Amino acid sequence: VYVSLYKSKNILTLLLVVWCIFGLSVIFLQETALWEYHYLLLFVPLGILATKGLDILWESLKGLKSRIPTILLVFLLFLPFSSTFVKKSITLVNNNFALTEDTRLQYQAAFRPKYPSLRSEANFISQAGNIVGDIYVAGDPSIYYFSGRTQATILRGWALEYFLSEQWSALIKQLDSSKPPYIFIDYEPQAIIKDKFPNLLEFVEQKYQILRQNNNGIWYILKKDSAVRI
């Protein structure tokens, strides 16, 4: 990028720089989020600038008698990809190529350590004798995936810190209407609910009773339910 800016000063380069400045401004305006995918906004301008810079460097390297700078440049270019590829490949081999469900979970857990605990919660809610029906999870939505159940409400239970006041009220109405047999509240979302809208916890405690509590969170079961059991 530096070479591109230094060697090729034209309108395209200028516009790409302006794109980066405005893109960073938009990202930092969302200071409460700053999630990884926000930085995709910069991939296009930085990618074009870097490609132009590599082209300039490549032309310069052609005139050198030694091939060492060229080899070093190619090595540095592919280094980020190779390190990621090697790490994932070694992990895949160590887990028998993730051919079974258990080895696939172990492979996934190497890159996302929380997966085993989420699967444990899903297994708990999927046991024989539990009530059928959609559930509500105030926390990681992977529990829906692992349990094979769907969300009982329109409003999701992930990233509750960004809810507007009217969304909290709407969530209570949706829970009251859909009456999910089970509600799971992770401890982090629970703290957010207490701070932002404690009425939701009051609703849950009024309509539900604690079924299970562990280090991951709390499962609630609907009081006096009439759902069919499996």
C-alpha cells in the first residue's frame, strides 16, 4: 500500500485513500460493536492499493540480478495463508480428518472452544421425555443448531445489548404469545437484561421455573405446561 501511494499518484489512488478514511470513520462510529466483519469494508480499497504496489515492486525486482528479494517477496505474500492452512491441516489430521460427528466437534472446538459446552446444553434439551416445541435462547444461537430446534420468537436472543426499548417490550409479547416450553439465558445476556430491561426477567420468573443451572447459564421450563412429551 505504501509503494502504491508513493509511486502511483493518480485519481484512482486518491479515491481509494478517501474510501479508507471514510470506511474507518464508519467503523469507529460503531464503537460499541467493532465486530470483525465490519473491517471487510476496507478489503476492496486496500486490496487494490496492495495489488498496484505489488505490481510496481515486481517491475523493480525484474531489474535485479539476485533472485533473493523476489523469493522473499513471494514468501511474505503467501505467509499469512500458509500459516492458517498449516494450522488447520495439522488440526484436521490430529482429529482423524473429522469424518465422524465427535471428531468434527473436536476439530471445530479447536477454533471455537465454546462449542463443546453449547453442544452439552443442546444434548440436555434433546433428551427423551423433554417437551417438544420451539425454544428461546438468550445467548449463543448455536444451541438451536445443535438441538435441532428453532427460535420461538421473531426477535433473536443474541446481542441483546443493541435492543431498542420497544424491542424489549415486543420480545415479552412474543414470548407470552408463543409460550416456548424452554428458555435458556446465558449469564452474560442475563446481566444485560438486568441492566437494560429487568421486566423481562420478572416475566420469565413469573411464567417459568428453573429447570437446570450450571456454569453456562440457566434453563427455565414453562409452568403448568400442556405440551406433548417425546
